[in-house]
Amino acid sequence: MDARSIRAGARLAALGGGTHLMPMEHYHGTTILGVRKGGKTVIAGDGQVSLGNTVIKPNAKKVRRIGEGGPNGEAKVIGGFAGATADAFTLFERLEKKLEQYNGQLLRAAVELAKDWRTDKYLRNLEALMIVADAEQMLILTGNGDVLEPEAKDEAVIAAIGSGGNYALSAAKALAEYEQDPEVLARRAMQIAAEVCVFTNDRLTLETVEA
């Protein structure tokens, strides 16, 4: 940008105007919910992508299957992300490679990914949170090097991340005592989150794995 453009931008700012592009805004806002109950694990994510106060995309797919080795040729690990889309897909790819390296052992692969995420000069700049699960475990991965396993309560394991995560988590915990089907539970909790969080909608993607 040349000096003339900078001066023009300064004059617009002084007049209360400006361009339609806001350089300090970031894509953000989502809700990812994981529920394991009765031998079945579900991860659900909404479809909204927001930039500032604007909805950019209403049907993004933030939940996917990872790796191989599941029944009927499907991947046996499922995951959902909150954060920058490109960063999350980079991390999914890394996790897939770790699963191949450690013969599908989710916990070992997640720990090794978290180590890289924390220490690697490139990876530590990636901004995302992830919930990943197989038929036996559910984990939350963060860029701080954390691998967190949610506590089981009343035979249910529930985890949530993202802008509407606390709403979905609270709703799911309240419903867990009465609803035995984790997919129905996840859908109802996500619906509640969508009604409360302006950065979350009701266009869901779900993936499931069973023991």
C-alpha cells in the first residue's frame, strides 16, 4: 500500500467511514458437541461460519471421519473442530498420519499431535480446538498441548467446544438423565444452543461410531 492510499484511508476513518473490509475481524463462532452413551458415540457440529457480524456460510461441514479400520470400510475415528477452517483441516491431516503411525491408537496419536502442536514452529500458530473420538474414548485437543478426556457421569460422557459450547454442554447434561439415545440427545442440545448463541445455527452435521 502506497502513502497516498494510507492517507486516503486515514481521511475515511476520520470522517467515520471506511472500507467494507475489516482487517481485525476473523472467521469465528461455532458449536461442536460430543456425546457417548450406551456404547454409541456422536459428534455434532452446526454449519454457520461468521465473519464479524456477518454470516458467510450456513452449511459448513465441521465434523468428519478420520483414518481407517472401522466397520464397513468406514473410518473408526470421528472429529469436529472449532476455529479457523484451514488450520483445523491441517490438524486433521496430521492426526490421520499419527493414527496410521500408531496403528489406530487414538490416545497415543492425540498425545503425539498435541506435542507437535505445542512445539512445532508452524503448527503452534494454528488456531483451532478439536473433539475427537472412537468407540472407546473421547478427547478434547487444544493448541496448548492439552489432551483432555471428559469425565463420565451417569454412564454418559459429554464434551463441547466453540462459542455455543457451554450452552450445548449444559443442555446435554440436563437431558442425559432422561434421553438414552446419544444422537437424539445431541440434536436436542444443539437445537438449544442454536436458539441462544448467535454464532450457531441448526444445520447440523453428525457422525457416529459404535462399540
